[in-house]
Amino acid sequence: MFTKKDNVYTVTKNETISHFPKGIFNLKWNPSDYELEATYMYPEFKLPSKLYDIDDVFINRTITNFNLKKQNFGVLLNGYRGTGKTMHSKIICNKLDLPTFIVTEYLECKRLLHFFTNIKQDCILFIDEYEKVYGTSDGLLSFMDGALNSKNKILFILTSNDKSINENLIDRPSRIYYTKNFDTLDPTIGLKIVDDNLKNKKFSPDFEEFLTNKISNLTIGVLMTLINEVNTFDCTPIEALKYMNITIKQK
């Protein structure tokens, strides 16, 4: 069970709260009372008004399978930063409309087990940049296998920027049922982003060349940053890139 003080939920021996409201929680370790605590932040993730290169099939399959299955369910989204991993994760969380617990620091498996054993409802555990939080540790894996031993289930959403993922996550559908790899941006999608966001359209032809020949690791994040620089200084992409931390392809 949990006690609630302001927006913070902490495990307690007293029977007070067993259900969480739907929304987004930050799950952290509180060294003062040696417990995990979940702080309510907002009812759902805020998404941009316009989304690009969204894989609706992957999103819908994840939601459908999680709702159908009776045990824990995991998905791994892997690829470069800024390719859409976190955006897809947030969309899934919003559509499921469950309590979503975000982990941004290493939390011991036994503490997680203790925390989630007290939750009496389905929920989501979202670990962005999994390889940075847990590295090569296997501590979370038995928890993902269903060691919770509960009628309730957890959707594990893991994202990673590292192509060399822990081998114990691969070919183990009991832990990770779906994997989705995110590559560099399709130039066709890039042109749509430019058309929607570039203020001075005279620079559009310059962007067409950059999308196919110039930028090494083209992602939505990189492209939007470059567009914003061009919009701010009303300059060509090549002028904008003079001081930017964006790698140009070598001839």
C-alpha cells in the first residue's frame, strides 16, 4: 500500500492507497526513508501538434498485445538519438492511459519488486536510454520475466541509443516481445518537415540537397535544429551549419 503526501506516493505498511491515478510519475530513490517514491507530474505526455514518421502499426500492435496478454510485456526501441524512439514511447503511454512510471536513475530490482508488488493495477514502467541507466546489469531481467507474481501486469518500455544491446534482451520474447530499430530520417519525410516548418521558402532547394547528400546522421531532431537556425538568421543551410554541432558528410 502507499501513503500520499502532496503529489508523492511512498510504500507504507499502513493500508491507505493501493491504486494510482492515471498519469505520469517520476520514480526515484528516497535515501531519507530507504524507499522508492513516485511523484505525480502530469496527466499525460505533451506531444507536438504535428508528428512525423510515426509507425502506427507498431504502436497499435503493442497496445493490442499488452491488453490481450495476462503477463508482463516488454518493447525495446533502439536507434540514434532524435529518431523518434521517445516520441513513439510517449504515444503508447498516452493511448493506454495507465499509471506510467519513468525511471531515469539506477534502482535496485528488489526495490522495484517491492514497489510494484504493492500496486493493484496494470501500469507502465518506462526507462528512457536504458543502457545508460542499467548498463550491462541483468538485475532488471528477472523482474521483467514476471517475477512480480501478481494478477496485474506491467508494460516495460525501454529505449536505447546503443546498437549493442544487452544480449539477454535479444531473442527473449518473454522479456522483450517487440523490438523496433530507428534509422536515419527518410529524405521524403525530411522534405515534408522542411515544407511545414521553413519560413523562407527560397531555401527549400538547398535543403533538398542537404537531405540526400550532406548530413551524416540525419534525424528529425537534427533537421528541426537546422531549420530553426535558418529561420532565426534567415540564412542558407550551409551558412547555418558554420558553427553548429552537426556532422557533414565527407566528399
